[in-house]
Amino acid sequence: MPVLVSLALDQGLDLLGTALGQGLTLMLLVTAITGIWLYRRRRATPPEPPRVRHFTLLRTEGADGAPVGYETTRPSGTKIARWVGGRQRLFELTDVQLEDGTYAAEPLDHF
């Protein structure tokens, strides 16, 4: 092994001594520092906890005549099945906010 190192030094193939080698070392160092900084920055901001949203199931009526409500932490686009009026109906949660502050849950099945 020492013979190969000696040969490489004699031939001028020492990459650490060349400008390319120094630039490569500097670039790797900067990349490592940037990666560590980005990792710590992303971990420093805690993830947002899921929030409870109130949905109004459109085209439904409860026993008191008011629309049926539904509370969940599920995201928009989720499909849910609820028992309404003695039968199970399929709804999709949306981002559409109604006048009363609740969000709309659109019915997917029609009779």
C-alpha cells in the first residue's frame, strides 16, 4: 500500500493537493452544514395538531328539523357513511364554509 501512495505522489495524482480536491472538500463541508441546518429547522417547527371541524350534512334533517351535523378531524375529500333517516348515506367532506361557520358535507348518493 505505501508503494501505491508513493507512486501516486510521484505522478502528481494527489487529489487533496489540487484545486479540485480542495474545492470538493469545501463543497462537501458546505453541503453537510446546510443539510444539518435544514434538518434542525424543519424539526424545530412542530407539526400542526389536527383540528376538529364541524360539518353540516347537506339535504338532511334531524328530529328537530335542523340539518344533521358531524364533527371530525378528517381532511377534506374524505368520504363518510352516516345513518340518516333510517338508512345509511354516503357524504364527502369539503372545504366549502357555510354562513353558520360549519363546512359542507356533500351527499354522494341520491334517491
